[in-house]
Amino acid sequence: MNWLYLAIAIVAEVIATSALKVSEGFTRPLPSVLVVAGYGIAFYLLSLTLRTIPMGVVYAIWSGAGIVLITLAGYFLYKQRLDLPALVGIGLIVAGVLVMQLFSKTTSH
């Protein structure tokens, strides 16, 4: 169940961050509500995952998956393009998360 909480927390954070861009400094009500609600849900569910999954592991997955999903949201929603060095950097972050998940005895499976 904790891994599901983490997945939902990541999605909620990505929605909130995407809405943050269009909230225009919290001057637009609907995107502003999405930001507050999304971050509220994300941090609540993140706190539940920390009961059983080590904090470093949770944060590595949270940030790695969040970076990838936000990059995709930026690409599809806002037509933001990244250059090759940025994509390589994101790939290295994903590789780090995979190494932790596949080879570390610290993660709880």
C-alpha cells in the first residue's frame, strides 16, 4: 500500500507543479486551488510512505519520478524542449534511482 501512496503522491505533486506555472503567481483561482490541493495530498501521502520506507529511498524515487514526469508535462503541455545535456542529466538521475531499487539492500520490496 505504501508504494501506491508514493505513486499517488508523485502524481499529485506533478499536477500541483504543472498548475503552479499557470497560476500566474496565485492570481488565477482554479490553478491556485489545484496547487494547494495537489501539494497537500502529495505531502500527506508522502508522510504515510515514510512510516515503512526509508526516507532516502522515498525521496530519491519522489524526486527522480517527479523530474521525469514534470519534464514530460512541460514538453506536452507547455511545448518546453530540453537540450541533450539536460536529457542526459535526467537519464543519470533515473539511472541512480534504478540502481538503488535493483541493487540496494536498503530499499524495502
